[in-house]
Amino acid sequence: MSDMAEMYESIYCDPAHAAYGRGISRCAEFLPRIWSANLHRVLALGCGHGEELAAISGRVPYCVGIDFALPPCVWYDFPDRRLARIRGDITTADLPPGWDAVVSFDVMEHLREEDIGPLMRRIMSVTQRACLVIANMPDPHRLPDGRTVDLHLTQRPPEWWQARIASVTGWRVEVQALRYPERFGLWCGEWS
């Protein structure tokens, strides 16, 4: 994934892609369950511009996001909470232990299939639950240099993700359907 950081940085900086990596809508349907889980520490993988982090941190005191197309580290301190975005490759970065949950919104499909199992094992080593929102559709983008690339490297239906994650982690994986069938959520592990 590290070799793709430059490409994603160019997309984030391109005015034609101003909305890319943004959008509270990607997590809005999942926020009530995340908020009601009484979480204290949440790690967001592929946090983009951080809007999902800001939304989650409204009810979770400590939120950290990792994305490989960000400044090295950006901290936001508030009287009762702390929010950070850290630059790092989620497929290779050391994930610190002790998270109440890991979340990832429209990120897992950007990984190669061979990266998913190892990442899920690493997620399992730092938490007992994850909320993953996945898109199963092409995501073509024209880069500033004129090339068109499909950013969704793994396009699979919910059943494939559910079986893959359960086989790697041993977790129960619940699929949450959304209004549009090309996106879905996966509640992995112990959620109340």
C-alpha cells in the first residue's frame, strides 16, 4: 500500500476530487450503534480527512485515525476528548493495543485481497470488535497526470467479506444492509 500513498495524496490535493475521503454520510447509519456501545477509545483505519473521527468523538473521548495520505500527525485537544490523525500505512503500521473498537469506512475495498487477512489478524490483536463499511463497486478516478485508475482493488459481495473475516478472526460477523446495495456494513466481534 505504501507505494500508492503518492497517488492518494495527489487525489486528496486535486480540486477535482475535493470531496474524496470526506463525507459524514459514509458513517452516519453506523454512528448510533457505535455511540451506544459505551466506547472510550476508537481507532479508525483509513480516516481520510477525519470527518468520521470528529463525528465519533462526539461521544467517544479518545479517537485516533491512521491514513497514509496525511500530514505526519495532527492532534486536536478538547476539554473532554482527544482526536488525532496520524500518517501511516494501515497494512504495515504497528497498531497500538488497547482499543475498544476499530472502525473503517469505505477503506477495506482499497486493499489487495492478500492484505485483508493479515490486517484483520492485526485488528484482532488490538481489539475485540470492529465496524467495517465496505463498497462493492468500481471507483475509477482520473489522476492529475491524466491516468484513470480504479481505486477499489477488492470488489466482493458481503458474503465473501463475512466468510473471509470470520475465517481469519473467529469473530461473529453481522452484515448490515444499506439503502443502496453496493455498500454494506460489517459488525465484527462483540457488539451489544
